Amino acid sequence: MGKVATAEAYRFMTDCLKAVGAAAKAAEQQAELLIQADRLGHPSHGLNRLEMYINDILSGACQPNNEPKILKESASTAWIDANNVLGATVSHFAMDVAVTKAKSTGVGWVTVKGSNHNGMAGWWAQKAADKGLIGMAFTNTSPLLAPTRSKQAALGTNPISVVAPASQGESFYLDMATTAVAVGKIEMQRRKGQPLPSGWAQGPDGRETTDADLGYNTGCLMPLGGGEQTSGYKGYGLAAMVELFCGISSGANYGHHVRSWSHSGEGGPANLGHCFVAVDPECFAPGFGDRLAEAIQHWRQLEPTDPNLPVLAPGDKEKKSAKETDERGTVSYVKQQIDSSAALAERLKVKPMDVMLDN
């Protein structure tokens, strides 16, 4: 493992994106998205993803300096063409539109086509929550989910996120894939040279595998819930719902039409779809924030099955990781990430990260 000052990791990511032609604002927004994932304890969506964005820009599959535009809108809705920009660029744009509409009408519902991978879904829902709204964000991704009874992937990991502010400094934060895990977690197991926990992925025979390389190369993740006997069809249904909100509603690619990205590095525009929602809780019963805070605090006080593992409210894990990261002022990366980042720095002729190796 190696430690890197959080500001230094952000600098490196920004420099790499600028080196391949991204304008300063686009590079900074994308780097901020990545460093926040590492800060919140989701390394699968942080530095781990940088080189894939770089390769998309270099191949011409992503055009980072284009501008997203609104194609159609009403008082509460909008349909946006990302125009093939980086995922962070259009996600900021689209959630800002949703927030503005929610402040005016109570609800803002925005769909996006022509986009690229936009990282942690929760980061976008958080934007609305920071304005006192309930935020929701959904996105479709490369086909990696094998529906129950299937040996083949037909849907993406298709994450769901909901973030809401509460009183007393509390907040509800849910960000989850509709697969058992995001593919980035399998990538991290490979980087660490460790096997997969059971229930994460299938092998080519359609059976569960704990072999990280085999699971990754097969490209069939188990749906949330696992097999049919443990309600994996519910994860399949949730992934299909996200597809309804994203690719199908926006006119973007959907499901089996989405290009492979993490596995083959397939070229051409991704044309991913996103959906951003902002809702003003003040439009409903008074006292939303107080009730939400009371519920969160009650969940934490429930008697745990293991005294060493207290019950967590949604978002507690991320808040704890962010607090610890901020106190240290550093993020940690496995050796393989340090090595691959050094190789990327050489490839792009940028200053490599200043790494403090653990003893």
C-alpha cells in the first residue's frame, strides 16, 4: 500500500486529464468526482477509473470540451443531450437543472442521453441534498449483470442513489449497484491478488465463482440478491427499472445495446443514459428532517447481532471514511495502482504522484 496526500492525488488526476486535452473545468470536475470516491471509501470508482477515461478521450470516444444542451423541457422536466462530454460535466449540468426546477415546482426530473460513465451515483444525488432537496440519480452502464436463469449479461450494474438531508446534522445516503457488487470491486480484488467473496460473479458455466480473474473475464455479475432462491430476480428487476429511467426514457443506448467498456476497451461513443431527480420535501408533510433524523438515530440504536458490529444507517460507512481521510489528509492505494499510475504518468508526460510508501 502507498499513501498519497489527497490534494496530490487530485492534482495528478487533473493533470492527466488536461494532458489529453480536457479543458481545466472539465478536468477538475472529473478529478473531483474520482477523488471523492477514494475519500468516501469507494476505491473502485476513484483512481481505479482514471485511465479508462483517459483512453476514451484519446480514442475520440469522448469529447471532453463539447457542451451539453437541453433538447426539450417543461416546468418540471428536461431532456438533455450530453453531446459526448465527460460524465461529470453533464451530471453537474443536469442535476443543476433538476434542482432549479424542483425549487420552482417541487420536482425536477431530468434524463440524459449521449453521455459517458459518471462515477459514483451518490455524488450527484448529494448535490440536490446540499440544496435541501431529496436527490436521486440513476445511470445505465455496460452489460455485466446476468439476469436470473441466464448465463449471459444483458444489463449493466445500473446503480441507484438517494440522498436526503435531515435535521441535527444527519443525512440519509444510499448508493448501490443493482448487481451484488460493482465491477470495480472485482477489479480491486484483482489488483490486490485476492479471491472474490461468494455471491459476486459467475463463471462461463453460469455457476458462481470466487476466481477474480475468471469472474472478471466472464463478465457476468450476480444480481443483487444472488441466485433465484435468494431473490436475485429482485436485483434483476431493479436493474431493469434503472434502464427504464435512463437509456429507454432518454433515447440513449440501453442494456444489451451499450458497448462493453471495462472489459474490452471497445471504441466508439458510449451513449449512456442518466436520470437525475430532485424533490422538495417541503411540498409534503412538515417535519421531514426531524422524522428522518429520528429514524436514522433509531436504526443505529438497534441491538446488533454482533456487539463488535453496530447497526449502521445508510451513509454511515461513507461518513466515517470521509472523516478519517480528512483527518489523515491522505488516500491509500494498493501497490498495483501506484505502479500503474506511475506508468500512466510516464505515458502522458505528467508529474507522477508523490507517494509515501507504508512501512
